[in-house]
Amino acid sequence: MIVLTSIDFRAFNEDIYKYAPHPEPMATAMPEWFRNMRSHISHPNNIEQNDVFSNYGQLEHALTIKRCPPVQQIINMGYVIRTHCDIAVECNREEDILNFNWQGDDFKAVETHTRSQVQSSPIEKFAQSQQIFKWMNPWFIHTKSGYSCLFTAPQYQDLPWIALSGVVQTDKWHEVNFPFIYNGPDGRSVIKAGTPIAQIIPFKRETHTSSVSFVSENELRSWKRKTTMFF
């Protein structure tokens, strides 16, 4: 019997467990641009410093996106799945060619759906070689009863693909793969093992209620003062 923690990842086989990058908290995949970015537009030689505006007038020493709490939280939320091997890509959009190759047959890195499976959907226009491609996930995913997972593209990452979003009841269904849109360059390239594929955000399934109202002028003034926390 499996004793579940908040979320459990079980490798497809022992070799995957030993050699593939393990799923980790999303904070370990923080993008370099975010890590290296300044928190404020404050450098005296930055010509943007004196020409930054918002709805509330000119901003001096304005905050950058690095100080935006919504961005900080989504970048660090959940867990990351990475490629388990190097993958060679051959792409020629003019001739409608897109191929993925890798060494080893113990676990496929990429499989496909036919274009007809997404016909008339917005995804169809992204089909290449008459196919929609998907990353094969070498990890089975288990969550406690009542918990699901949101699967989405790693947020604010500069990657040559976009994983398509979906929600799975991972307390019942544990094998989840990731269809994606390839937006990388034409020609030949290599996707290195350990490159982020998908972001996984577990959540408890709950029934929500909603209401509709308006805010008072006093509340609005108070909220506007707090917007300085956002960039």
C-alpha cells in the first residue's frame, strides 16, 4: 500500500528513477532572466528611468516585473517535469517537417496525435507533419483523495515549445502526458536532458460560490494605495 504525501512521483522504471532528472519544486527551475533581473528601474544611465508612466502618473525608481507578487508566486508554484534525455529536433516549416529523435528504446520521449483528433479546434492550426506532438511523461503522479493537478507550460520560461494546459484528477488517473506546440527555430537543434517540460500545480477540488457587487470610493482609494506592491 502506498502512503501518499501531498504529491508523489513514481518512475516508469528503475532506470528512469536512477538517471532521469527527478520532479522538483518549481523554484529549482527559476528562469535565468528572472534571477538576473533588477528589482527597480533605478540605474542613472537607464533612459527609461525618466520615462516610465502608469495610470497614476510618472513613476520614479519604478519596480520591475521581478517585484510583482503574482509573477513571483506562479514562477515558484508547484513542481517541474523535465526532459529525461537529449532530444534531437529537425524542423522545416516550409516543407511541413518536424521530427524528434533520441537514443534508447526503454521509454519514448515524444509521441503524436493525428491532426484529425484536433480538427476544428484552435489547436489544429499548430499541427506539423499532420500531427500534434506530446511529451511522454516518465513519472506516474499520485495525489491524495480529493486532489487534482493543473498541468501547464512552465510560466515565464523562454522555451521552444508550449505545453498545452489541462487538469487531471490525479487521485484516480496517474499517467499524464503533455501535448505541446513546437515554436522553436527551423533547422536542426538539440533539447538537452533536464529542460523543463511542464509545470504541475496540485490543488484540492472544492465547490465554490460567487457574488457580484461594487466597491465603495473609500475601498477603492485604499486599494490603489496598495498597488505599489505590484510592478
